[in-house]
Amino acid sequence: MKKIAIIGGGSWGTALAIVLTRSRQPHRISVWVHDPAVCESLRARRVNGVYLPGFELPAEADVTADLGEALREADIVVGVMPSAHARGLYTRMLPQLDPRMIFVSATKGLENKTLERMTEVISQVVSLKFTPRVAALSGPSFAKEVARGDPTAVVIASADREVAAGVQEEFSGLTFRLYTNDDVTGVELGGAVKNVVAIAAGACAGLGFGSNTVAALITRGLAEMTRLACALGGRRDTLAGLAGMGDLVLTCTGALSRNRTVGVELGKGRSLSEILGSMRMVAEGVGTTAAAIELARKMRVEMPITEQMHAVLYQGRAPRDAIRELMERRLKQE
């Protein structure tokens, strides 16, 4: 029986712990929780009242605030921390890591300072000790619906097909289906950049615009995501799949999307600082917008939606003015 260490006790980490107790293969599961108060509450009540209320964590999943305890004898390490904390956490974990472990990144974001994807961050840190086997988990998956048992399909991507196939076999269950992919770049960029487009979609909703606007935004947002991913070595077909179009549609239209919620509130006229100050969970798209626009400029890729979201988030542009700028761009062929 393999041990899975889930590093991060937020909504997605908790949902993964729940769904992995239902997979085809039996596991030992350990969840590391950063906040001692949340850890104690989850351990005592078996419900993550802060991040995922209403869902019981099965008894076979251990909960700990001790990284060493969580990682001890782990076969698979699943990173579910915010992207801003990934490098620091993997650095802290380094003494407990060994070459037999497989690393699965379930974080959808980019590191702002380096513009790197999460599997690149993991590889850089862990390579100080050994060459790691790494995969990325992404796709359309709201934590609440996964925990509830709604049928969900996601992607596990790795350059090592044996690693991807192994994680697929370990994680798949009756309501959680994994597809393998060897395009790690496309899968991770799709999972990160769709959050930027979701903020824009939310802003449209907050401004009172209807389905026409959101449909156009999703379609043109997919074009931006695809251009950037392909420029960085990803594949077009990956962005047309679950980790691209699938996750984009979910995040732009679903009421459970934190990034869409940020956009809705921006569209209603609230300030970004006020919105983020009222949120307990991280909206990765805010930081990813800055990283994505830098990547786009570096690769000379046109990303007008991302540019306008950057202006709204970081330069104070009104969302209505940003939409007008997009509509008044030079006319062109699709």
C-alpha cells in the first residue's frame, strides 16, 4: 500500500485527500496543514471548516502540521500549496526527500520572480539532492464538486510516461478519471493562464454583460493561452483539451471560481485590495497575470486580454475601459 503525502490543507488539498480514499488502489494518506489551528480542527472534527466545510475527511487520512511526519515513507508527494510558497516549501522539505518519491504538482500558477512553472521549481530545488520524477495534475476540477463525488476528468502530465501512467493508476477512481499527457508545458500553462481570463470573465459579469461577451472572451482567451503555450514549447492539442479549454470554460463560468469572483467584484467597482483582503483563499490569477504578461513580452506573443487585466489589476484601469479597449483594437482576421 503506497503512501501519498498531500502538502497543503486548503480546499483542493482536502478534496484530493477525500477523493484519493475512493480510488481503485488503497493508500495511506497524510495531509500537511500549514495553519496549526486549521490542523487541530481538521484532526479533531474531520471537517475543514475554513476551506472546505460540509465534507468529512475519512479516518484513513492522517492530518499533521509536521512536514517530516507527512513525508515519512511517502511514495508520492502532491504539492497543493499556493505558487508563491512553492519554492520555500520544497526547500524546507528537501532533507526528507528521496529518489524513490514521485512529485505531483497540483498548483495552478507561475512563480512571479522567475516566471517558471511549478514542475520547473520542483526540479530546480530537488535537483540539489537528486533528479526528481515530476508530474503536473490539472484540468477542470472545483474542489467542492470533487469532494462531493461529482464525475470529474483531469490530466496528469509528465515527460516520463511511466510516471504519468503510474499516477493515473493510483489516483483514478469511480468519480475521478485521469488522462495522461506528455506535454507538461502546455498542461501547466493552460492551468495557470486560464485564471487570468477567468478574472476578465468575472469582470464582464460584474459589469452586467451577458453570454455573448463571455463566449467571445473564452474563445479569444483560449487563443491567447494557446499562442503563449506553443511559443514556450507546448502543443496546440493540449490547449484544446481538459487542461486548456476544459479548465478555461469551468473557471470562466462556474460560480465556485475564486478568480471569476475577483473579476465580478472588480466589475462592481470594488478595489483589488479590498477584494483580496476579504478572501481567505488565494486567487492565483492575480499573481499569474503579472507573470504571464512578462512571459508574453519575452516571447513576443500578443495577449490583449492579459494586457488589459494587467492594467486593471496593477495600473488602476476601470474594467469597463479595459473591455472598450479590447473592442476598439484594430480589426483583423480570426
